[in-house]
Amino acid sequence: MKSIVGAIEKVTVEAEELVSHIGENVRIHGSIYKIRKMSDFAFVLLRTKRNVVQCLYSEEISKFPLGELKEESSVIITAHVKAEERSKTGYDLQILEAEVLSGPEEPGPVVINNKYVDASMETLLNFRPITLRNEKERAVFKLQEGITYGIREFLKQERFTEIHTPKIVYAGAEGGANIFCLDYFGREAYLAQSPQFYKQMMAGVYERVFEIAPVFRAEKHDTSRHLNEYISVDFEMGFIRSFEDIMQMETMMLKFVMEYLNKEYVNEIRLLKAVIPVIKEIPAIKFKEAKELISKEYNRPVKDFDDFEPEEEKLLYELIKRKTGSEFVFVTHYPSQKRPFYAMDNQENKEETLSFDLLFRGLEITTGGQRIHKYKEQTEKMKSRGMNVELFGTYLMMHKYGMPPHGGLGLGLERFTSRLLEQENVRFSTLFPRDINRLTP
């Protein structure tokens, strides 16, 4: 009988370790990214899990014909790490031997080993398993990993508990028609629009909770900013004094994330030429005041008094950046009729809520606010909207048996990444997009 002891023998080195092996022979694995043939030697670019490593092939040193190597072959290369002052890395990797583990059956459908994939967005997404192998394409999602790592690290430091909530639910958190219905063993159920109900419940258990998980919206939008499945970064806080506590926490979180990226993801930032903002403080403006300011500054009549048009978000960003230098802006006190039933109304003006959106470089990336925590207040608001209170018994259980003042937010990970990289479409920052037209790959 064989015993598995939980130890994997390390037979190859990581790309990041090569500099510590100068003067030695090493084995390194990866995929052949590109072969550039010169007169008497060749550059062989090896794509490893995070870096592309330049290797040198020469007939004098390499013990096999170059023709054995094909682009996108998976290989283990034995090489000599030779000190070289003229190289950016401080060494040259001279190929001695190559073990080919597998090779492509046919040429790829699109060229992926140039600086960027020169193809339409449709082609880019249709061949996603291949185009993601491009150095810049995959760097997007490595940087996105850094965003989630930074968020988790920050929230752990702030004593948040990570939770995992159901994605099959009995009712939509936001209500309306934009929910996916499914047959749940003969009963009607839905895909979760957000973890809203559950994170509120858990704020009564752990006080501070967060989740990074997919949510689903059956919205028939076909725009550069909408997806039908996306990753939502949600947190909820109990015992808040006001909804401004939530904005303060998000500001602290974003500061931490930007610093974390600058420290841990230097290569990706350089490769993508990303401009990481420095956050000192984030200005906040009331929704009504923002609408009036845009109208005045741009001589633009207000058409929608309850929400922003996409163009208004961009104009507000330009204004705020010009006046304060900030690329972020909180817009607060949204109209009550445009916010969900659980949003707390402003006691001084019942027509507006203690809620906010965060805009980043002209696009809304976060929605948050204070929730109603008292049972009577919550049920009265639901009744005023014509809602059947009895259908929300399990949700209202927390209110009935006592809840602290609480609030939270949801941040769209793909939108945030897209604006950080100043992309024109959120799909460029979505690993495998799901929209009204796309269900594969």
C-alpha cells in the first residue's frame, strides 16, 4: 500500500528563482511562447506561470535540433544560467536540453505571442482559452487577483469574517424582473442578484462580514458596462453610527489595495502600463447637488431627476478631477424611489436615502448605504411599496428578533478592474464573459 505524505518533489525551478542560480545548470518548465531565429542562434521565449523567460538556443551548446521545438509546446528545459551584465535580468539562460511533453495538433486560430492580440473583441472572447495565453491578456487577471488578495487582506485586518451565501434563492433581493428563474425540483427559484439578505443576516451574527462571489442579473442590456454574471465584492458592517462609516471603510480599503498592487504586482502594472491612483481622500457630493452642478457647468438640461445617465457620470468625473484631483467621487443621498426597499430613508428628508454610489474614472463601481434595522420601519416601507410582507418571513426574522444599525456595499470586480486599466469595455476584464449574447466558451 502506498502512503501519500503531502510532499511534492521539486524538480524544476521557478522563473523568479533563476537569478539565485547563476553559474548553475537548472531545469525549468513552461510552454514555448515564441521562437525568433537569428543567423546562428535563436531566442526561445518560455512562458511560465507568471513570467516570460528568454532562453538562448545555439547549435554549439544545445544538444538537439531547434526543429524539435514548436510554439505552444509544453516542455522541460535544462539550461545553464550564465551571468550577463548587459541583460536586464543579469543573466542569460543557455538551453542545453529540452524534453517535449506535448505539442499543438495544428496552428493556433489567432496569433497570441505579439505584444498584444491584434483581433476584434469577438475573436478575443471566442478563442478565450487560447488568447488568455498572451502575456498582456493574462496579466489583466493576475492584477485582478491582486485586487481580491488586497481586499481580503485588508478586511481580515479589520476583523471581517468571510462568508459564503447561497446562489439559489427563493426571492430576488432587488426585486423587479431582472432575475433568472429556474426549476428547483418542481418549485420556482432564482439565481441570486446579490447576497444582500444573507450578508445582512450575518451582520447580526459576526458584526462584520464579506463575500467575493458571482451574482446574476437578467438585464437585457448590451452595453460596454453590463454583464449578466459578474463578481461582486460585498461587505456588511454592524453597529455603524451612520452610512458614512461605510464610505470611510471603503476609502481605507481602496487605499490599501492600491498600495498592495504597487508592492506585489509591479510586473503586471509595468506590462499593462496601468496608472494606479494615489488615494488620499475621496470627495463626496449629494446626488441632487451633483445633477445641478453638471447642468450648470456644461449647460446641460436635467432629463432624469432620479438617476445618472452614463454621460453624466463621465462629466462629473471630469469636474471632480479638475476641482480636487481625485479620480473617485462618492455620490450620496439617492432618491428613495430608486433604491431598494431595505435602504434607510433620510429622517430629515424621506424622499432621499442614506445611500451612495462610488464613481471611478467616470463609471459607477460601488453601490452601498445604511439598511433599515427595525422591524416595524422595514415592514411599513415594504407595505408602502405594495410588497407582500409574508413572503419575506425568513428575511424579516432578523429584524423581528433584533438587529444593530448596519450597512454595507457591493463593488463590481470587473468594472473596477476595467476602470483601473482604462479599458473601453468591461468584458476585457472578465475572464469568460456572460452577457445576453454569450454563453461560451
